[in-house]
Amino acid sequence: MIRKGYVGRNIVDGSLNKHKQNCYQRVLEGDLSTFRFQDAESTALSLSFIGCSGSGKTTTLNRIFATYPQVVYHEKYNLTQISYLKVDCPHDGELDSLCFQFFRALDRVLGSTYEKKHREKNVGSTRLLAQDVPSGE
């Protein structure tokens, strides 16, 4: 699933730029269903991993993730890609908290300060979900 998710984010053939332009357009228009380039739809996949407590779900996922570099820097293109990001569910179940957990996970991987920046803006989850995290940072 991780590898297949990168099919539409190819740096060399321009797929990544189409994907980023779609994201930018969606943020500008405030419409998550907007697509500027129809052929640049997301190739990201998802799954639910459900099981009894203590059955090894986290251990299994961590072993799978360990086979991939979490951050890949493409020197030729001055671009950093994150191959996977583990985001912990917030204890309060709030959407705002989930957004901050996402930014916290990014900060942990990239050494950035997205969580602090967005907390200072004091905006709600609707705006947080539409924030575009610049590539290469």
C-alpha cells in the first residue's frame, strides 16, 4: 500500500506537481472535491486494522514500517517525502485534537514547528484540515 500510494506522486514525470496543484486548488476553493487535473486523483490507500487488545497490532505495524525509511530526501529535486506517518488518536476524540496530533507527528519526523504555528493561529478544525503543508519543508 505504501509503494502504490507513490504512483501518483512521481517526482520525475510531473505527477507530483499535478497532485500538489490539486491540493492547492482545493484549499483555495474550500472544496475538498475539486480537481484541477482529473488524472491526478489520489492514489493513497487506507485500511482498518482491528483486533483484540494485546494481539500484536502495533507490533505488526511497527515491523512493517521498519522496512521503509520514514523520510526520504531527494537531493536532486530538493524535496522531502514522508513515506508513512503514525498519528496517535487523541484521548478526547476531538477533531481539533486530531489535527494537532497530525502536526505533532510531522514535527517529530521533520523537526518542524507546525503544531506551534497552528496553535498560535487559534483556528478551528475546518481551517486546520484545509491547511497545506508546503513540500520540501
